[in-house]
Amino acid sequence: MQFPSFFCIFSLFLYAATPGSCALRGEILTTHHIRQSDEGPNAAAKRLGKIWFGSCYDSNYERDQSMMKYFNDPKFIGQLTPENSMKPASIQRTKSQYDFKGGDAVVAQAKKLGAKIRCHFLMGPDQNAPFIQQGSGINRQATLEYLDGYMKTVMTHFGTNCYSWDVVNEALTESGQVRTDVPWYRLIGHDFVEQAFAIASKHRPSGVKLCYNDFRLEASAAKLQGALDMANRIKSVGGEIDCISFESHISASNHPTVDSFTASLNRVAEAGMEVPISELDVVREGGATEAQQAAAYALAVKACLRVEKCPGVTVWGLSDSFGWLKGKQADLFDTAGRPKTAFTSLMGVLSSSSKSDVSSEEAEPQSQPRGSTVKIFSRSPHSVRRHEWYRPRSHFV
Ligand code: G3I
């Protein structure tokens, strides 16, 4: 699919209209950039040495017809993350039955596109099988045996269709401690993450990467340090971990600078692991403008481009009319399916970069002392009450 020249004209307009806030500040859009923006974000990311530009997806996205043209276009999407369908709550509603329908549909869509899949997830704070979610009634040994059987069955079923598995999701507090408010802590104890990775390492299909996935790793140095410490603990008990992914649900008015974001990604890269940006979206709160949102999308993409071990950026949905932040204007396309400034800006970064700009950059110096929390990011990037893993503001002080 050729992307409408509308994007290009709009880019030029945007650049002229908001030079102070646009991602392309200081750069001049040329016909070279304009031609390249016809590539689509996945094709552009690949040209720059990345493995993908992707989005979350499940078969219910077919209802959003305005976006399906992008989900069917390999120039646009090169990676899918099942938004809900591969979570234990979807796969195992009862103890004796596995339901792979939703996950298989994502695999089929990815095959059609030639896209990678970040399989998501095996153990999380919520959306576990109902009998696990209760957090009681099974002892440690029985829970570990259950987990062994679950991971074996699910990892075998999806096999090498997964580029990676998020083995554990969101197991850390803002200060980098292991969460005690999740069922796995109550059932297994303090080492539930190490146990999960040890079991996943046993059953991983050849070449499939094992990841830890969490939010605010770009913003909280203490939480990032906690994730790195956790990776060391996993390895010290013989488990394997290949990636720490940054969800990056960020806010248009309150996000790290590109240097700080890059430095955080680099901490994982320096520890020898891949570091995808796995669930990017940008909420506009407190009167944040569309230009601020666009700048935030652009800087996250720039940060990934600067870090060789960042395989790509995945957005958590494409349009404001669909998905978990429906109605909150957090995505790249508006409710009518039109590209927003955010999309033009993200595309502008990709189109205006060349491979030599991005692959030879050296690690940036630490912009934050290890183990400290950046004070200005002292709260959750956005509060969505129905998702309890976003703690109340008072927690982040
Ligand atoms: O499937 C039921 C449906 O049967 C029922 O009628 C309906 C009524 O509310 O609920 C449906 O389940 C919803 C499910 O999404 C599928 O649509 C749940 O209520 C809803 O809570 C669930 O939200 C998902 C959320 O994870 C759960 O924590 C979001 O779609 C999904 O985008 C979100 O994704 C998470 C990542 O996995 C981890 N990182 C944060 C990210 C954003 O919250």
C-alpha cells in the first residue's frame, strides 16, 4: 500500500506550524524524506536496522475496519502482540480446558503479514486462570507443578511462532521490589519470578526469547534497577532471560527526555539483553496538546533507534476508537481513522533517519544515578481506575 501523500504534505504543514515542538525540530524535510514516508513505519524501521514496528492486536480488531488496512499491510505492521488472547485467563478459563482460538487467530494474522509475534504473557499480576487469580487453595509445590504443565502446553502449542514470550509481566513495585499484592506471591513466595523463568527456560522452543515486561522502566531508575537485579537473580539460579521490555505507557506532559529514555534502554542493553519498547501509547492529560503528544511519540521512537538492542517499537493500539484507552486520544489515529500529528511525527522520525544515524551510536552517559527515582515522574503515567496495576497517585511519592 502506498501511503497517501497527505501524510507528507501534512508533515510539511506540521513542521512549519509547530517548529518548537515538532519531533523534526532542527531538521529540514526534503523530498527524500517525503519519498521515504511512503514506506510505512515497519518498512522504515527495517530500513533502519530494526526488526519491526508493531501493534497489539486480537481478532476483535477486525471490527475496526478503518485500521484493518494497516493491520493487513506489511509495510505498516511487522509485529503483533496479542492484546489479551494469549493471557492465561483467555487460554485457561477452567482447569481442564485450554482454548487457543484467540491466540491462533493472531498467529494466522501474523503469518499473513510475515510479522513477528511477541507472545504475551505466561504469568501476570492479573488475567491469570481464575483458580490462580484467587491466590489461595493450592500450595507452593502444587502451584509450581501447575505452572510447569501450563508453560509446557502453551509454549509447545505456539512453538516458534513466538519471537519471544513475556514470561512474567509487571512483578515489580515502583521502588523495584517484588510485588506482594499478586496471587503468585501468595501461592509461591518471594521467588515466584525466578521460578517462572526457570520453568520457562526448560520448555522454551528453540530460539524463542524469554522476556520480563513492565511499565515505567523508562521513568523510574529504582524500578529499572529492580528489573536488572531480578535478571541477575534469575541467572544465578540457572534460569535464562533474554530481554527486558519497556511497556512505555507514557504521558504527553510528563515523560523522560530522549537522552534519559535512551540511557534507561542502554542499561538493559549493556547487561546483554534485548530491550523492546513493547506497549507504547501517550495519554494527553492536564491539557497537554496534540503537539506534545506527537513529540512524546517521536522521542520514544528516537530512543529505540539509538539503541542497537532495541528490536523495535510496538504501539498498544492504533486508533482512538478502539482498545484499552478508547476515548482517551492516546493513539496514532483519531476516531475517524485519520492520522494524527502523533503519527506524522513518528513517521517523520523514521523517514528522516538513515541507517548510519542510528546503528553506530555509542551508549549515552548515565543521566540518572543508579537506584534513584526521578522525582518529576513521581506518579503513574495515566490513571485508569479499572486497571488496578496502575497504583493510585499517592503511591508514587
Ligand atoms: O472478555 C471480557 C468480556 O467477556 C466482557 O463482556 C467484558 C466486560 O467488561 O470484559 C472483557 O474482558 C476485558 C478484556 O480486556 C478483553 O476485552 C476486561 O474487562 C478488561 O479488563 C481487559 O483489559 C485489558 C487489560 O490489559 C487487563 O489488565 C486490556 O484490553 C489490555 O489492553 C490490557 O493490556 C495490558 C497489558 O496486558 C500489560 N500492560 C498494560 C496493558 C494496558 O492495561
